[in-house]
Amino acid sequence: MAENLTVLDPTYSKTERYEALLPQLKALVFGELNIIANLANLMAALKQSMDFLWIGVYFVESDSLVLGPFQGPVACTRIGFGKGVCGTAWKEQKVLIVDDVDSFPGHIACSSLSKSEIVLPAFKNNKVWLVLDVDSEKLAAFDETDQKYLDEVIKIIESL
């Protein structure tokens, strides 16, 4: 397990920062079996490196998503199936990128600071078992680059 994190400053491109971060994320969880510890460290490393407003996971529990490890402002504790961006990504079993959360039907405003969002589902046994939720205080902050590299983070999470 790595105990240090090398963070590239914001003058580097988003791609460069993600590419520098991914091997460190893999090293961070290597050899640790506790899922909560691993997810907590992954969220902290991503928040610190990418300067997101909020990043965290929600676990599927029966008919709702339940808050897991996160970094950022206080968050919603439970989200219903098909509700908001996270619940919709779970229901549709696909990545959602929302440029303006205020224009998303049924958006759940856990923080009024959040302006855009990307949500990625993680699968176990062909079922969504958690979603990775990332928020920004900027409109249209997420794009295909974020999806590409956060998909790699999902692969790390699915391997835990």
C-alpha cells in the first residue's frame, strides 16, 4: 500500500493528472482487503488530485442507494432507485454526465454548490452494487476524458 500521493498542480492537463494518478490509486489499495478503507483512500486521493467539489460512492441497499465513503460537503444519506442523477444511473445501468444539474429532471440538490455531475455505476455479478458520484461547482465540468479515466477507477473498485 502506498502512503504518499504525488499530486500534479492544475497547470497540468486533466489527462496528465489522471494518468499520473491511476498507478498511485492502484498502489494505494494494493494488499488492503478492507473495502471501506480502500474506498475512503480512493475518494481522498481523487478529491485531492482532481480538485472535485464532492466525490463519493453510494452502495446499493435494497431499493435505495446508501452513502459510503466520500470527500466534500455533507451529502444525502439515501437516494431512491431512479431518483436524481445517481438513482437514474443505477436504474439505467450507465454513466451519466450532466452539464447543468439544475436542468436534470428530478435532480436531488444535496449541495447547492454543485453545478455539474458525473455518475458511474460499478458492477458485481452483472448487477450495479455501487455508484461513483462526482460533483463540480462549475457548469459542464465533466467530459469524455473524465469518463475514460473514471472508468479506470471503476475497474479498480470492481476488483476490490
